[in-house]
Amino acid sequence: MKECGLLNFLGNFKFNEGYYSLSSILLTLAFCFLLRVKSIEKISRESPGELGKSIGLDRI
């Protein structure tokens, strides 16, 4: 996804860093889209272990 240009425009945004970075949030949303999660609230029903580890998040 990174090679396709998903994160190329991150410099255009001002984002106050919190626990998660903007790139982590965008990657999480992109994976949710690929996994066909219907709404962001339903992500809690998915198994977060492997997905979270693969994108560098310890918890989702």
C-alpha cells in the first residue's frame, strides 16, 4: 500500500501527534477497507492481533 502512494500526501496535513500517528491511522483504515469491515465500530469484532502487529500497533 505504501508503494501505491497511500502515504505520499502526509506532509500536506498538520496533525497533532497522539498515541497513534496519522500513517498508522490511515493504514488501519485501509486494512479495514480491504477486510471489508462495514463500519469502524465493527473493527472491535475482528481479530486485532496479527493485523495490529503487522502495522506496528500494539492495540487497536
